[in-house]
Amino acid sequence: MKFFKMQGLGNDFVVFEGPTQLATERIVALCDRRTGIGADGVLVATRLDDAVQMTYWNADGSVAEMCGNGLRCVAQLAMRNGWVDPRGFTVRAAISDHPAQRVGADLVRARVGTAATLAPEVSSCGVEFHTVSIGNPHAVTFVDRVADAPVRTVGPDVEVDGQFPHRTNVEFASVRARDHIDLRVWERGVGETNACGTGAAATVFAAHQRGTVDNRVTVSLPGGDLLIEIDGDAVWMEGPAEFVYTGTLPTT
């Protein structure tokens, strides 16, 4: 069973060409960094007549509606395999379609989704959050310095707060300038990651709604930078998607 190890800004995945059925226990085992391959999640990319289908699981085996860095990795695989026209094609995720294109050797531009503010202010663990849906849920808070943010203490508590029936991703952001945000993310079902594409998109959307940033923003995450653009309620991202290595697994 062939797999690809891929990553976008250090947010890493085990990727299979579909159709492929994977049990929850196997996904968890694959993502284990001590006894498995090690990854933040598992992706299956399936060629369609007019698009490429993307299926994504978090490291804990839970199905996620969407993953921004995973979207770019699936797009990169589809382009390398010759499944799609790199000048413009569609990645089909669980709940929506995402136009994508190649803009550089390892750079992919794609529409993350349509964003909506669920509530401008929600209090959890004594912290005020802006809740945003971009196909998946996000709770965004703004801090002075992300280096000092309580990501690993507050993040897991907010993730499972009863106000979020399907759990939530948690963002800790600092607006450096109108075109620059620093960000750390506690991802639902994973923990803190080097980067989160949908988290970056949700954060820029929340900051734009507050009037603190323009519509084109560089988001600096621990793993590197993503370019996020707001176009009405649509949010676009541009960033790298890279192959790390290829391997083969037993079929059982």
C-alpha cells in the first residue's frame, strides 16, 4: 500500500491515493510519532472525472470537514500525477469545492472556503474569543505576543468547551501590522501544530471583521508564512505543499 509523506509549513500528513478505506485505529497508529509514520493527520486523494476528492482525518482518528494545508498537499499530488490542469482545477472536500492552481514550483493557491462569524465574542476559560466557521469551527483570540500565549493550557480546554458541540480549533493571534499577523494554533483532535491553513484563514477573517487588518495579510506561524486574502466572504490562501518521501505499508 503506497503512501506519500507530505507537509505544508511543517503541518505533516500521510497521504494515500484513493479510493481507500481506513479504520480509525489504523489512522491513529499511522500518525503516532513513536511507533508509526508520524503525522498531524491522514489524507486520501481520489481522482474524479472533473476534480480531485479529498478526505481528511485528524491524528486522533476523527473525520474533519476541511484542512487548509492538507488541501494544498492534495492539490500538489493531483498536479504531480497529471490528474488535473495546474492552471486551474477543483479539490472536492467533505462539504464544499475549492478552486486551486499552481503559482510556483511548490506553491499552491486555493480558496479555503466561505467564512462567517458565528459570534463576535464568546467567553471560555476566562478568555474572549471570536468564533468563525470556514467549513470547520474556529475560536480566535487576540493577544499581545503569541510567544506568551497559553496555547497548551487554554487551548485544550477551549477545544472541548460545551459551547462547541463538535469541538473547535483554537487560535492565538497577534496583529503585527495591517498586513501581518503572528499566529499559533491548537488544532482540534491534534494539539498544537506548526501551521493550520484554515486557522490562518479564520484569524484573518476575524481580524478583518474587527477592522484591524487589510484584505491581504501574511500570517506567520511556527512553520512559516501563509498569504491569506479576503474577497468578500471568500478566503483564499497561498503557500507551499511539499513531498517529503514515499513508502509502502502492509495492506493489513
